[in-house]
Amino acid sequence: MYAARDMIRLTHVINNLQTGGAETTLLRLMERVDRERFQPSVIAMIGEGTIGPKLRELDIPVVALGATRRRISVRTLLGVQRQLRALRPDVIQAWMYHSNLAAYFARKGLAGRPALAWNIRHSLHELADEPWLTRKVIKAGAKRSSKVEAVIANSSVSMAQHEAVGYRSPRNEVIPNGLDLEQICPVPGARETLRSELGLGSEPLLVGCAGRFHPLKDQSMLVDAVAKMVSSGMDAHLVLVGRGCESGGEAEALRPSLGDRLHLLDERRPLSPVLSGLDCLAMSSRGEGFPNVLAEAMACEVPCVTTDVGDAAEILGDPARVVPPKDSDAMANAITVLLQQTNDTRRDLGIAGRQRIAKRYRIGEIVRRYESLWSDLATSRGQHK
């Protein structure tokens, strides 16, 4: 059994290491984890993407197995198991549905029975709306959740939704994402800089969102909403930032609705210089647990509107700026009402938003909660069968 003086070997199993919410959270945790207590390593089932090299810079071993996206093959499971056998972790922290299941099956037969924690990063409004394979994986996870030591969700709404479909471990725990407010903060002059990059003057109002181009992010709904604002006479432009949103990327399919009022930018890190240049951040997602981009925009003192997914409403804290998913009319109306307020009012909303994030979601406290969980699991591993 683990003794307090020993180093805890901690292995993360994750689908991929391209930039995304889960991957960014993993990086933030590993940048700050107590390396005198924890010895971390990472197994990525697909590739090391953009996050893998950053983990390597932290002297954290990263293994990418090269699996086919969205498939858990026997070869991949054997690869995960082979790496776990070599790493001999005390605790396995898996991230997202596919990796949760892969880690569960790969753990079988490992010496010493490492403790296993799952991490859920997705809200589950309607199981029937999920792709067929994702539904199967979610249901398979529910059947096996009682046999893992902990299930973590990054939002209380997501946890309740998953418990309703059968996710029951000995330790179901909500740990939200955390932000480093020294790095994620307002950038002076960002509004002028962003407009200069986009070829805009100071008058147009700029709405934006950041995230990979994907049906769950529902950028098409946001385009429709801004198009309705423009048709009603508002001088508004929309900027989309992220993988697939670069010029010539998949998001070009949305251009007919807005023409040259749609601006497409590739993935940006850090995001603060872009977010700080917006008049409004509008998150149109159909499914999130804890939407990082919403919290980051608030930390940059940008007033926001969001769909009611995951803990977005709790993060924002203003029901008037929360709209139903898939409802472009409600989104257009909420953004319009916000942008019609005075500059002083919008500035005050932005300042209050940053204060809310600082009070609830500082990264140091989130790291402490994960470390406490991993320490508890290392101490009790092998006791839960």
C-alpha cells in the first residue's frame, strides 16, 4: 500500500493531445502538479498533437499510440495495457468516454491493481442526439462505472445527467476547470489590434467565439444569429477562431450567410489577445461540461452570451444572457440587447465577470482538489474490487 512519503506514479490516458478543453485542462494541471509528490506520464491513444510537446517540455513522458480516431481497437487496448504495465502507475486518470473505457479494459490483469478515475467532459442533454458509436460508449461506461474508483465531471449539470443514465462509482465528484488569471487577463489595445488584423474600423461591433469547428459547437447557429442581427440593421461582424475555422477551412461553408462579415482565424494560443478584442463572446454550443472559452472570455473582461449547456449558466451567472441551444432567434436577441447597452455598462459587466471567475475557478484550488483525489486513490488502491 502507498505510504505518504512515497512518490505517486500518475498516468493519464487520453484520446488525443490536440488543443481542446480536456487537453488544455490536463496541461494546466501538469504545469502545476507537485512534482515532489507525483510522477506523471501521459498515454495518448491517437497522437501527441499540439499539447504533447508542451508536456514533454515539462519533462513528462508522452506516448502516442497512433490509433484511428474514434475507434477503440484491440490493438489500441493492448497498446495502452503495454504502456501501463511498463509505467506501473499507482493511479490512472482517464479523460473522456473512449479513454475511460480503454483504461478500464487495459487495467485488467495489471499487477498491483492501480486505482482508476474517469473524467467526463461532456453534457448529456439528450442521449438520443449523440452519434450512434458515442451512445454505445456512454452506455458501456455506465454499466462499468461502479467498478472504477472515481468518476469526475467538470460540471454539476453533467454529473447529474450522467448519474441519471447510470454512472455510479464509489466517488462521484465534480471538479470544475481552473484558470490561471495571471496569464488569462485583459490585453490592452486588443480591440484596435484585432480590428486592424481583420481590416475593420472602430465602428462595427465584433461578436466572436473560439473552438474547433464541430457540429456540437454549432457555429452555424451563431452565424445565423449574427446574420439576423445584420438584417435588422446592426453593424455587426462575426469572428470564429479555432481548428477548422482558418481561412479556407471547413467553416468556409458558413460564409454565404454573412459574406465578408464572417472572419475566420486559425487556432490561437494564447487566446487572450483575440478574446480581449471582442465586443461580445457568444458561445453557441449544443453540448459542453465546463466551457473553457466562456470562462476565459469572462476572465478577459469580455461580456458574454451563452447557450444553456453544462455549467455555462452557473459560470456566467446572469440568466438574461443564457439562451436555449439551437435557438438562433434567442441568441440574436440576447446579443443585440447586450450590444445596445452603453460602453460603461458593458465594461462593468466585463469587470464583474472576471471577478466571478476569480472567486470560483482559480487554477490553484482546482489543482489542490485533483491532488487530494489522486492521493486518496493511491492510498486506498486495491481495496475496491
